[in-house]
Amino acid sequence: MIEGQRGGTIAADVVQKDMTVAKQSELPRARFQRLAKEISKIGKGFYSRGWALGTSGNLSAVVKVDPLRLAITASGLDKSTLRPSQILAIDADEEVRFGRGKPSSEAAIHLAVVRGRSAGAVFHTHSVWSTLLSERHAQERGVEFKGYEMLKGLENVRSHEHSEWLPILENSQDMKKLSREVRELLERLPAIHGFLLRGHGLYTWGRTPGEAKRHVEIFEFLMEVVARSKASSDRG
């Protein structure tokens, strides 16, 4: 009896180990490790600029397209001390394929953007300026940026005369509902480079982590300029 139970336990352990190895074998480990390092460095940079304070913000990058494997920050992390070991790999169903911890609760939004834009990286920040503007312009359901030289930092934008619409979606804790709304938004407005969640923060993306980082920097600059300009005109 005891021998049988022990044998069963050993067999189960072997099966579990084989399943773990099989899961990891689907992952290009060198690429994942490189992206994990890049994501952790960018995350710490966002924290230092006040764009991902507390445990806010999340970052992801595509490791493999088919089957989809996404490197993403684990949930509830202080971005000031973000380490490569805190980056997980998930699949298209948000199941963890590599790493320890729980993926960001907003993983479904990242996946929606990756699918809707064929994005290579998706970054989400929680700055003061994105929070202020998303509340101030909620009724218009978006913010327009036009006439700023910094707009040329957005992919495929060639002139300061470009008009960039940054839509605002209502925030929700129902991630399935919110990710569905994101998919619909991306289908309806194929030219946008990002969107805001009301009272929450910015989502933007790029073909690479470097491009997504640049888009965050451009939008954060533009949002700060517009918010400060509005505050100055109100005082005047």
C-alpha cells in the first residue's frame, strides 16, 4: 500500500516535471531573457520619471508570435526595483508559461493591443498628467494634440501639423469587458498610437520596446504641455 502510494507520487512528479519542461521548450529563452532585461530597465526608468509610482504601470513585449508568448511584468511590483526575474512569459490565454508570480491583472488589454496592432511591445503608465487629462477631457472622449514638433516622435508622423487623437475609455475592473472595448476602439480608429483609461493612465505600443518607450515619452511630454497650458490659462 505504502509502496504503491510512493510510486504514484514519483510518477506524478515526473509527469509534472515533463509538463514544465515542455512549456519552457516552447519559449525562445535567449530572446525572453533579453526582453526581460530591457523591460526591467525601462520600467525603472518610468518610475524615476514619476510615470509608474507605487506598484502602478505594466510593460510587455512579444517573445514569440506563433504560438503567442508575451513577456510581461508580474502583478504588484515596485518598478523602482524591477528585476528581469520578475518578468513572466504568458500565452494567449494569460496562462503563465515561464516564471513565478501572477501576471498583471491588465494582461488581457496587452493581448488585445498586440492582436489589434500587431504590436511588439505594449507599455502602460500612470502619470499625474494622464490622470488629469483623462478626467478633464472625459466628456469629449479624447484629447487632440496638434502643432507640436514632438508629434514627429510618433511612428509615421512626419509633420508638426499632424493631428493626433488620444481617445479616452472609461475605466473598469472588468478586464474582459475593457479588453473588448479596446479591441473595438483599435478597429474603429486604426491610426491612433495610444489611448487613455479615465482616471487611470496611458497605453501605447510599438514594434519594439524601444519604439514603445519613445511613444510613452512623446505622449507624456504632450500631456504635460497641454495640462500645464490649461492650468496657466485658467489662472490668467
